Amino acid sequence: MWQHRAMKRLLLSCLLLAATLAMPVFAQGQFKVLVVAIPNKYHHDYVVVAKPQFERLSQVHAFDLTWSWNTTPFDGDLSQYATIVLLNTPGDELVGEQRGRLEAYVRGGGGVVAVHRALIFNPPGEWPWFERLVGRKFRIHPIVQTATVRVEDASFPATFGLPARWTWTDEWYEFEPPLVPGLHTVLSVDEFTYDPTRIWPGQVARGMGSEHPVAWYHHYDGGRVFVTALGHTPALYDDRVYLDHLYGGIWWAATGKGIDAASR
């Protein structure tokens, strides 16, 4: 009797396997995202926290994720990705033809999400196209402090999970004036809630005044770009609200969706 039941189970398993092999193969996710997270001098511990959180985001929000610790994906076909996330990875990591491939990807309608350290390009002026992609040049930042972040555009997906005023601790990057027209600020920091001059000996920071953007988006050279200066310390990548902020920007950069038509 037990032999008969075992044979039935084996036959059923074979039938299920055959049916599975006969099924057409579909991508599991609604779109594909490349995350490039290259550890650097001041941003290295974050990747240990960020990688599993991005993997969870891909499961929760049903997108396909490719994670890279280096720039080798820029040696191949980028058109498979709906958006590329430069997670604390600046443009100066790309060299030679890799830069041209990113430019062609954006001109073909690709999305880019630039996070924190990705906003700083060294040496300045070496790749003007990338600096315009980010939209503003980094100037300096004071020591990490707690401050109040204000939602400036509640119609943009990267703000949907945020309160109107948000207590946050980070490096508050300062920027030069916009390099391109059409930057839409979605978050700003209230400089009255921290000390913009609190910086290391020998350096000077004065703040930006009443208009101090820390996240924005724009259409650039055929593509969509979301930029957030938030994301310095590793613990931030464990914060649900911050992850909602990141995913909202990723979703828009990948699809162009989520903004009310009246707000465009």
C-alpha cells in the first residue's frame, strides 16, 4: 500500500514539474531597478543595512532588483532597467564609456535616483552633464544634527508617507544655485531648527537661508530624475518612513506615475 501511495506522489510531482516547465516565463516584478551601492570613505557601513531593506522593498512593491557593489553594469545593457539608483554612489565612479552609456540611457527615457553622496561630484566641472542631472552643486555640510524637514510638495510620491513636518537627523548638505531650470523641490530643511554653522575647525558653513531644499525632481535630457540629500548614517536605512520616501522617488523615476495631473 505504501509503495502505491509513493508511486502516486512521484507521478503527481512529475506532472506538476512538467506543467511548470510548459508555462511561459514572465518577469515577476512590475519593473526592474538597478541599485549601485559602492562603499566609500565616509559611506560604507550603510550597505549592510540598505541591501536587505531594498530586497524587502522589492518584495513588498513587486519590482525586480539588481544590486551591484561596483560599476560593471554600466559596461552592459542598461535599457532593461526602469530606473538606476545611485545609492551614495557619485558619478565620478563611472569612467570612460560608462559615462556615455548612462547619458544614452537617460536620453532613451531612463530614470535616475540620486541619494545623498551621489550628489557630490569630484572634481567639480569634470562631467557637467552629470552635475546638471543632479541639478545643484554641493557646497558643504555641517556636523550631523537633528532638524525639521518640511514637505514642500505633498503631491509627489516621495512625500506620501511623510508628515508635513518631520523630525530627522542627517547631514544637511548645502548647495549652489540650480544648474538647470525646472527643479521641483519636494522637501526642505528648516535652518532655524539646527545650527548651520556647527562644523569642524578650519571649515565654514553658513547655511542657505529660508530656502534650503533637500529633495527635488525634474525631467532632464529625456529622462526622469529624483534627488534626495537624505541618507547619511546606516541606521536611517532601517527607518520605515525614510524607505517610503525612497520608494516614492523610485516609483516615479521608473514609471512617471503618482503625481496628480493638476500638479504637473
